[in-house]
Amino acid sequence: MKHSHKTLIALLSLASAGAFAQTPGTNTPRVDQREANQQARIASGAANGSLTPHETQRLEKEQARIDNAEAKAKADGTVTAQERRRLHVMQDGASRDIHRKRNNNRAAGTPG
């Protein structure tokens, strides 16, 4: 079970990296870099057991919401300062959530 969970995380990380590569002329490089860093933190937490599968799933869904918000912001070809601010606020919240979940003394495979 643990091996398949790590495989899933690796695939999700690769899929999100592929999404970045498909965005030609992106005008949100900081947003993209932060998203990649957060994906790596989630994958690392899942791999080392500091995130439970449920926590990992919730954090991945949060990253997907940020990715969708970024896609909507880019849909008209321009990301405004307000849209960029909103993305950064979302990422700040996600970063806090990742930190809290990785440091809440719950380990994969233990109840709680």
C-alpha cells in the first residue's frame, strides 16, 4: 500500500510539472515556482510518513484549486495584479496548511 501511495504522489507531481511546461509564455513564474515547491513538500511529506494519505489527498485538492484559479486568471491572456495577489494569498494559505499537516505529529499508518 505504501509503495502505491508513493507512486501516486510521484505521478501527481509529474502531472503538475507537465502542466507548467504546457503554458507558453507564462506570466506567472513565481506562482508556478511556488506551486512546484509546494508539490515537492507534499510529496516529501507523503514519502517520509509525516503526512497521512487523507492529509495528502486534502493538500493535493488544495493545490488543484490553486491551479484552476491560475488557469482562470490566464484564460484571457493577462494575469492582472489583483489576480496575481489572489493566487499568492491562496498559496500562502496552502503553505501554512502543508506546514501544519506535516508537523501535527500524525504519521501515516497511525490512527488520528
